[in-house]
Amino acid sequence: MNIGALTPSTSSSNPVPSTSSKSSSTKNTKNIWDTDEVLPSSSTKIVVDDSVSDGRKRPEYDISYKQKVGAEDVFLGMSGTTPSSIHCDTIVVKVKLPGANLNDIDVDVHEDGEFLLLSSEYRLRTYMPVKVKHKEGQAQWDKQKQTLTVSLPIIPGDIW
């Protein structure tokens, strides 16, 4: 069976050579492909579960969309802007960090959309659902609510 086939070829004129070095008696019949038939992809990124290797807590967070609208959008619908996320211009990440100090918090947003927040007590690693201008973000600390709000402009029309 080759990688693109879902069923074995029944044609005897064009047999598909087996790429497996295992004998047919030791193969698991429930598998569609053998592990040596699946080629590794260089673009595949391995995701590591951070909570296993790090003792810091994962804070509660929320990712939401924001868009600028005026009266002509709300009441008349003249600009063609809809309430859907496709017309939003900013993504907002709110992270609750009870007991944290502003001086202790480090936030980094990478070009690939990775959002990394580190402090002595908390660690958050997540990815943005859309492409963002990672160098143009703004952060605001609310001391009363112990919440960090990070606003990142969305790259228009660019989705992952």
C-alpha cells in the first residue's frame, strides 16, 4: 500500500512494492500505514506541553477580537463592516495574574504568532488565531484587577 492509497491496490499488472522492512506476519492490521511509510515533514512543529516540565502556574486568559466602528456602521451599515471576526483590526489578550508585580512580568510575541508570558509565578505559552503585527503591540497593567491586557494589530486579510 502506498501513502496516497486508502485501500491496497488490486491490480496485478502494477503492483506496489512494500516499503516496510517488517514481515507481513508482524504488521498491525488495524493501521492504515506503517510508521516507515509516513514521511516526516520539515514544516511540522512539535508542540511540547509546558505544564509538564515547568512548575509555574498557567494563568487564566482570554483572547478576543476588537474593531473600530462608528455610528454609520452601527446604525446605517454604510461601510460594509460586519460584526464578524474577519473585519476586526485588533486582537486583545487579557491575562489574570493574581499576586504578580508588573516588574516581574515579561511578554514576548513572536512573528509566528507565539505569545509567551513569563513571571516568577506564572508561565503562559499560546498562539494567536490570526497573524498579528508582533512589533506594534501595546500592553496595559491594571493593578486593581491584577490583569495584563495586550493589544496586537491584526494583519488585514492574512490568516494562518
